[in-house]
Amino acid sequence: MILVGELSLWVALLMAAWTTTVSFAGGLQGRQDLVKSGERALYATWAFTVLASIGIWTALFSHDYSIKFVASHTSSNLPKIYTFTAFWAGQSGSMLFWSLILTTYAAIAVVTNRRTNRQMMPWVTGTLGVISLFFLMTMCFGANPYERLDWIPPDGRGMNPQLQNPGMAIHPPMLYLGLVATAVPFAFAIGALISRKLDAEWLSAVRRWALLSWFFLTIGIVLGMWWAYVELGWAGYWAWDAVENSSFLPWLTGTAFLHSIMIQEKRGMLRKWNVTLVVTTFLLSILGTFITRSGIIESVHAFAQSPVGNWFLGFLIVATSLTAYLVSTRLKDLQANAELESMVSREAAFYNNLALVGICFATLWGTLFPILSEAVKGEKITVGPPFFNAVNGPLGLLLLALTGIGPLIAWRRASMSNLRRQFTWPVTSGLVVLAVLLSLGMRNFYALVSYTLAGFVFGTIGQEFIKGVGARHRMYSEGLFIAFIRLIARNRRRYGGYIVHFGVVVIFCAFAGLMFKKDLAATVKTGETIKATDSYGHQWAFTSQGISRFEQLNRSVLAVTFNVTRDGKRMGLLSSEKRQYVDSRGEKSFEASTEVGLLESPAQDVYMVFTGAIDNETAAVHINFNPLVWWVWFGGIMMAFGGLIVMWPQARRERESGYVAVLPSSTELELVGAGA
């Protein structure tokens, strides 16, 4: 199977080249036989990429150390689950995984449009063929996962300890599923630009793919935050690292597109803006891949320096140039069908797009600045978290405010009476939160602003649900719970979006909580006690139970354990470890890594890092009290849940005649929006 997989990789390359050639030729000549041939070749590309992937998994599980990739990232004592995830643990394997997802998406996109969008499909198929061809060429000639070693080692090096974590088993696939999905909207945008089919038809084909990309990117980013928090031992979950930013950038522009697409669907506006956002999202995903794989930046998340980076840089330059040319030559075709009627309208309230793009630009500039400074001055100047926080903090608060304002403003033109009626409850909700926090003694300016705006947005979301449930209750005499469920089911895009907004606000509240974090470092002997006070005024005591040593499957462990009490009440045991990974012969394979100790609760996390053993009885530890971290993960879950609701196909009902299918949500949506 390994040999079949190796040969399949090269056949997939040939099939991708055929897809690209005949699809574009079919589009230019109007020949459906060539178009069909290109589509079949794309299916073949997917099939052979699957075989190539199965071949690598076979090599991983059979421990074929003649293959460099297998020897570099696995060992005979590696747990089976991580042997499976080793597929994306290294440069070449992750490239094959990327190609597997890409060709799968491409095949699905083509087969689901075999009867629709036929004028643009040759160009869509050809574009997907070009992207697939690029990744397969990069693998075959730059980072081949089947590259052989000149000699066969008795055992592999093993997997990086930081990757031997459940989060890293799931986080990369989620990110890849999101990043790769940006290629499909990009292909449809290119197809629409070339064929000049720039009406709402291409948007309907793109929207679900854009949602899919956003959904997986959201899950991937949150899982990456969780991994960084529990694995890296620095008591934080977002450091504005260049590789973290590389997935955040396309998420920002993808989020902006999902907001502005509603304005084009509803009013025929922002057509140029939407095309630009779609292509920019894909180009940012390629830029992020270049940053991650080129080795030009240092990051715990990045791959080692590799010539693959040059391939991505070249592809990025060519793709950006061709896309800019297509957009600039189609400006007349992208003219809006309607004009802005009033600055006080939901169309005018697309400023959330400007905030999202502003955050994207600031993040992009801060990420690229070290690269640019080194190219210009010969000295790499790093831009750290203070820059990102100073610029993106105010923009984030603006975005939070706009999250609550947008749903309150009517389409086309809003009257003063309507604005007063819509804003009264949300504004009151925000002011009540502010008054309560001030009465409790909170004086941190940014925290007060964050929680006040959060109260405002919660008021907006609550008001929208209350109006919707009330409308259904009056119209259909449904119970409140049934009305709530059916309201969401019949208007999934709208109320699923509100659930996403709810998750976003929860995360903002959690971010603000870290302004009150406390920490201490101590050296403690067995039996000694450390005392500390957290941000809530609770008294904590940590009594050392001593240092222990033991062996596990592929590592030696040095651990320290504490008995923990809060205000005299026992909270359990808290342990942190130093792990030294070894190969099957017991030889050290990587530097020692740290496993943090955590006591989690909705109010705060107690986070402990074992920094080292002074002697057999004395341990050096760092203890952090991190408020509201639990709510970051909860907010991420709510965002993903809301996104899933939005993506879920809308149920259809047939009229009694049986031949006309309608969406009942459209009428109900307008009634609910009017507060009926």
C-alpha cells in the first residue's frame, strides 16, 4: 500500500494538471465535453490523493522508518492516537493532509453544482484545479512525504512533546478544514469575475462554504487557545504570535463577509466589497501558510525553515496579481443595484466590517513588521502584545458596541420613534451593569467599558429573542419554550447569528476578567505551605505533598503535588509535572516539557507550573489566579453552536397542493423583526 500511495501522489499531480488544462479550455471554447472531462479529472485527483494519504498512514502504523517523515515524527513507543495524528505533525505530511481536504472540498463543490451555475463552473473547476496542482507540485518537488532515507534507523525520533496533547490532535485538522475551505468561495469568485455572472447567483453558492470555513476556523482558533493555555505553561491563551495571527486574519475577513453578504442579498449593495473580501480571505490563508511554513518567523507553532516557503510566496504573488487584475477590470459589472437611502439604517451600520478589517490590517501589519524591518534595515524588530493590545483593544470595543447596535436599526430608513423603542432596553441594561460594577468597587476603565458594552449587547440579544418568542406565542398560541425552539428553527440565519454574538460577548467578558489576574512565584519544601489572596479576596493555602518520580509509556515524569484549600475549605490536590520524553531505548528524545496543574471553575482558574526541582524535597513553582478563563471556552462553544445552527439546512414545507415549496421563515422573519 505504501508503494501504491507513493505512485498515487504523482498520478494525482497529473490529474490536477489535466483538470486545470481542459477546464479552462472548455470554458474558453464553450465545449461541454472538455468541461465534463475536467470535472471527472478533479474527481480522479481526489481519489488518488486519498490513496496517497492511506499510504502514509500505512507507513506510520507499520513504522516504516525508511521514510524520512515517519522516522522524524514517530517512534515505536508512541501512543497509537498520536501515531495517527502524526500525519499532520510535520511539514510534508501536513501538506498532504491539506491536499486531501482541498481535493475533497473541490470534488464536493463540483458535484453539488453539476446542474447549477454551469456558465461559471468551468472556471470554478479550473481554479480549484490550479490550487490543487500547486499544492501537489509543492509536495512532489519540495516536501515529498514519501522521501526515503539513505539508511534505515532502528527507531524513529518520536513526536514533539508539545504535540502529544488532545488539543493538538484536533486543533490542526479544524484549522485546515477552515483555511482550505476558503479556496471554494475564492474559486466561485474567480468564476463569477471571468464569466461576469456577478449577480446574487454566485453568492448563494459561496455563502454556505464561507460559513463552513468560518465554523471550522472558529473551532480551530479556540482549540489552539486552549492548547496554548494548558500546554505552554505561560498562563495565557493568546500572545499575538505570528502563527496565531495567521489563522485569525482570514477569520476576520470571513466574518466581515458573512455580515456584508446580507446587505447585498437584501439591498444589492456592497458588491465590490464582498468580492474583495472573498478573495482577500483566501489570499490571507495562503499568506498565513507562507508565514507558518517558510521559517521566516520564530514560533512554537511554526514548522522548520523549508524551501516550501518560496513556493508559497511565488503562488501568493501570482494569485494576488491575477485577482487584482480581474477585480479592477470588472468594476462596472460590480456596480450596486441600490443606493444608500439613509445614514440611519442597517445598510449604513456595516461599520462592523470596517472594525473587523481595521483589526485585520493592524494585526497583519504587526505580524509582517519584523519581516519587513529585517528586509529594509537588516535587523528584525519584533512587535509584541503591547502594540496589538493598544491598537486592537479600542477597535475590539467598537466592534462589541456595533454588535449590539446593528440588529436594532431598521433596513432602508429608521425613524426616531423606532430608534427610541429599540434602544431603550439595551441601553438601560448596559447602564444597570455599569452601576452594579461601580457599587461593587470596580474602577478599571477598560473593564468597566467592556462589561457595560456587554450588558448593552446582552440587552439587544435578549430583546430580539423576547420579541420573536412573543410574536410566535401570539400568532400560533405556542408555549414559550416551543415558541423559542421553533423561532430558531424557522429563522436559523438570524437567531443562530444572535447565538454567535452571545458567544462573542461572553468571550469579551472573559478577556476583561484577565485584567484582574494575580500570580506569585515560590520555592517550597515538602510539608511547607504557600498562602495567597486571589482577586475575589479568597485566602488560598498550598501545602506541598512532595516531589514524586515515575515512568510512563514514553516518558519519565517528575511531579510535585499540593493539597489546596480556599478559606479553610479543602479544594483537592493540584499537581504539575516535568516530562522527559524518551525513545524505545530509553534515550532522551526531546527537551523536558511542562504539564501544568489546573483547578478550573467558572469564577477563576488556579494555574500552577512546576518550574524545577531545587533538590529532592524542594520545588520551584509559579501559581496564577486567572479569572473567568472558563468562559472563554464556553463562549467558543456557543459561537460554534450558533454557527452550526446558521449552517443547518432550512426546513421546507410544501403547500397543500404539493407542488410549491416555500420557506415559511421569510414572512415570520419580517413579522418578528417588526415586533409583531
